[in-house]
Amino acid sequence: MAKPVVVGVDGSPSSLDAVEAAAHEAALSGVGLRLVHAFGWPSIHPPSGGPPWDPARAGVRELVDGTLAEAEQRAREAAPRVDITREVPVGEPLMVLELESRTASLVVVGSRGLGGFGSLLLGSTAVHLAAYSHCPVLVVRGRPNPAGPVLLAVDGSPAGERAVEFAFAEASMRRADLLALHVWNTRSERPYEGPGDPLNLVVDIERLREEQRRLLDETLSRWQKRYPQVVVERRLVRSRIRSALIEASRDAQLVVCGARGRGGFAGLLLGSVSQALLHHAHCSVAVVRGKE
């Protein structure tokens, strides 16, 4: 049985945008859509009469049903033929959605939910899921260009292989071009660059550029053979990685990246590039974890 697309629903405008995006993804993939509204336990001890957030209680049930009904209507307007189910598990939203990711093909969330602080650029649910989900996570944000390409952040790492596969599949389903962007420089984002830059003094830049071009070609060749219908633009840029990818996302309908690329610390589950895209990309971001 095909794994469904799961979307987190909390009634916020951001989550309703996520519902619409999730419905489109389910329609493209030919799978079902599961609407998940998680009830979080309060931090205080519940009274003896039972937990105040019990979804079966009068008043609470009506609130939940109204939230899910609005979400389902939004989903049906976006994808009328998709099979839709509802789930109302009790638990913290982060834990619930992480568990849901074990049996999902994709988890979709909004960039901000209810109860977030106004100064935050990204909700904690999105960051947590990107780091711990067992399937790809799509964070709906920004203003995607529906006519733009799928932007793939290529790092050439073994962990990024699944992100490459996901990006080709998305471009194929969306009938969109794929922009494979490989940004290279030194092993870290440096604040300076010029004739006196140590990199220019000790490294053969043209040789290094050719090595990066070969890495880009090797990363894409296998998947181009599998998806010959996808038009691929290969772009090699020497620049600061995070800023170059964020700028390129202005014209994209989706940006796809791995959870961690080359040069990251082994203990980190989410790299600096994926975090920067989640917070600052101009379109929705799909984060795909590599093999454990």
C-alpha cells in the first residue's frame, strides 16, 4: 500500500497553506492525504476529572472538527480526487508528526504555527521535523514561483544522494525544469575574498573549479538517465553557499536540500545550509535526510 502524504494541521493560516500544498503533492504522487491535528498535553498536571485537552470532551471536539473540516475543504478544493483521512492523536505535535513520518512518504508543515513568537522566522515544529523525520519534510513558506524550476542544492556528499533523487522526482511530477546548483568555496563561509585571499595564493583555482564541475556531473549523471524527460540546468558558482542558494530560491517553485552536507560535524542532524534555507528561502523547502 502506498504511503500517504501527511500534513500537520493546527488551524493557523500557515498550516492551511501547508494543507493545500500537501494536497497537490498527494495528487501528483497518486497517494492519499492524511490530516493530522495533534493535541499536546499541558505542562501542568491535569486535574483528577481527566485531561483538559481530551479531544472527546464537549467543546473541544467541536473545535477540532471545525479545524479539520476547514482543512479538508481546503484540500478538496486543491485536489478533488485525493482520498483524505483525519487523525487526532493525543501528544506533543513534534512527537506526533515524527511518529507519523515513519509511515508517510512526505510530511508537510507550515513555516509557522499557532502559539509561535512573532519574532521567530520559523516554527520549532518545522526545524525539529527536518532534523528527525523518517521521510522527506516539506516546509511551506515564501512565495513560490509556479513557473520556476525545482532548485536542487548539490553538495556531492553521499548523504545528499536521496535529496538528488527527490528533486528529480519532484521536477518530473511537476513537469518543471531542474536547476542543479553547486556552490563551492572553501570548507567554511569566509568573510573575505580578493587577490590577497590565502585561498588564491595556495590553491590552483582553475583546477579546483574543474574538480567541482566533475563532482556536479557525477552527482547528476545517474539520475538524468533515470529521468530523461527532466530538463536540467547545471550551474556551478563560486560564492558563499548560503547566500547564493537563498538568492537562487527567488525564482524557484521549490528548493530541495539534504539535511547535512560535506564538512558538517558528525553529531549534527541538521546542517547550516539547510537551516539557512528553512529560515530565509523565498519559496518552500524540502529537506531530505540521507541514510542513517
